[in-house]
Amino acid sequence: MRVEAAMSTPAVTVTAATPVKVAAELLATRGFTVLPVVDDELRLVGILGEGDLVRDRFPAEARLTASGTAGTAARPGATVGEVMTREVLTATGRDDVHELVERMRGARVRAVPVCRDGSVIGVVTYRDLVRTVARRDERIASAVRVRLESCFTLGRFEVAVDAGAVLLSDRMDRPEDWHTARVLAEQVPGVARARVSARAESAAGGGS
């Protein structure tokens, strides 16, 4: 499955000049975990995560110094540009979700901006991916049928879905088309895997 099928779009973004307070309100009210930071041409320049935003915002309990006065802490950044992370893991809409998940796990990030020619077009988060996994089997089956009918004869494949696993039964029994059918099915959001068989084999419990 491609990232473009799972991402949230359009992306809600901020600029480096956005006040931290405004960005905090966006994160709190929208339920986001990150906000892409863009320049005037909507090109990605950084990312603001929850950790960036709360850093240095909660001072330790005040202690009196030896002189009897309270110590002072550095003033936290007032704008997004002062606190954002500049090194950002990104993806394109055509990237494979399987590979992106491995990259996200390796980098220990929960959300990734999706870009086209440097401009932000969406964001993909673990929440987006979990929502895809949770998609109902009936909706997956319907979407698979539509995808297959864009390439094959109407009704040629019977579609059965169980917990995201798709079984395609070929009424015409033409194995030379099965790879294409499987690839098309696995592009549908929510499909964990797909296999294809002749209709008779499917009814008998076999498969390919």
C-alpha cells in the first residue's frame, strides 16, 4: 500500500514565526502529535512535536540560592522556530507503507510529513495506520472489487475478506493474471495480504 492511501490531508502546518502558544492550542484542540513547519512557499523546514513544545516549559520547584534569592532559568522559546526540530524524517505519497513503518520504528517517531517536491501535502501517523488496520472487512471487500474492476472484467473475481486477509477467486481460472490481481488488491487500505485461486480450488479450501 502507498503512503498516499493512509495519510491525513491536507496537513495543518505552522511557520517558524508562529507563537508557541498558538501551536500548543492547535496540538491540544486537534489531537495532533506533530505539526509540520513550513516557509512562505509551503516548503518543509522543520517539525514541531509535543516534546519540542513542552521542553523547558515546566521549571523545577523553586529553590533559594545561597544569597537567599530564587534562581532564574533561561526563558523558553516564544516562537516555533526557536523550539522546532530541523532534521525531519519525511516520506512521499508513492512510498510503500511497509517500508515507512520500519523507518518510523527505527527512528522512533510517531508521525512523518508527506512531501511532494519539498512541499508538504499530508502527514502520516501511527493513528492513521491503526485506523487503516481497523477498517471493516466489508468496506475492504467493496474497495477491492472496485480496484479490480478497473483492470478486469466486471465480476470476474469473487472477493472474500477475513480480518484484512483477502482471498480472490478467479471465475476464469487464468493464473497469468493472478499476480496483477494480487498487487491491485494489496494496494487497498486495510488489506494485510492477498492471495488468488481458481474458484473451484477456493471452494475446496485450496489456493495459490
